[in-house]
Amino acid sequence: MSFRDTTSLESERILGSCQVTDLYLLGLAVLDGVRFVTFKESINLAAVAGALPAKLIVIR
């Protein structure tokens, strides 16, 4: 996965530099067919192609 690949990440939905790492890791999880676990509730699933709510686990 690459940030230059416009089919994986929708750059217009990335709102700030704080989201870059989280969205990259979510994208890798989607490509590998695994879940991404985080403490952050503000991750925008729409920014990653193919990301479904079931792929994102938020620990509260």
C-alpha cells in the first residue's frame, strides 16, 4: 500500500497529520484481511477504500 495509490486512500478525507498513521495502518489491515485495533474513536472509515466497521475495533 502506498500513499501515492489513490485507489486505497482518499486523501481529501484525511483531515490532518494526526490521522495519517492511523489510516495507513487501517489500510494495511483491510488489505491483509485483519482488524485494526485502536483507542481512537475519530478514525474516518470513508478515507480507506474497503474499510468496514467490522474491520475497526475501538477500545474504550
